[in-house]
Amino acid sequence: MPTRKIADLPGHKSEEVCLHPEHKVAPMQVFPPGIYEHTCPSCGKTYTFAVGVVSKLKSEIYYD
Ligand SMILES: [Zn+2]
């Protein structure tokens, strides 16, 4: 397809809701401490998150 949409119109809500089950890391999943990258296999959105040593809580850092 030679023509592709590159942007939404101003004011249009561009954030589409992705319902893929692997869009986000499963909240129950446990990782060793470190920095991780997760990419949704459906929409391709990638984000990184850090797993702490003490709290074991995931803090997510989103990149658009
Ligand atoms: Zn997705």
C-alpha cells in the first residue's frame, strides 16, 4: 500500500485501546531485578520497566 496514515487529526484521540492479552506484562509475573523491555506482539508498543531489588515492585517507564 503506497499510502499510509502517519498521524491523527489534531484533537483526535490517538491512543487506541489495545486488547491484546500480552500488551502489558502480566502483573502476576515475577522477574529478577533488572531493567526489562516489553513489546506488544499486536500493536508493537514498546516500553521498559525496572524491577527493584528490595520491593520487587515494577515501576514502568513508557516511551511513546
Ligand atoms: Zn498492544
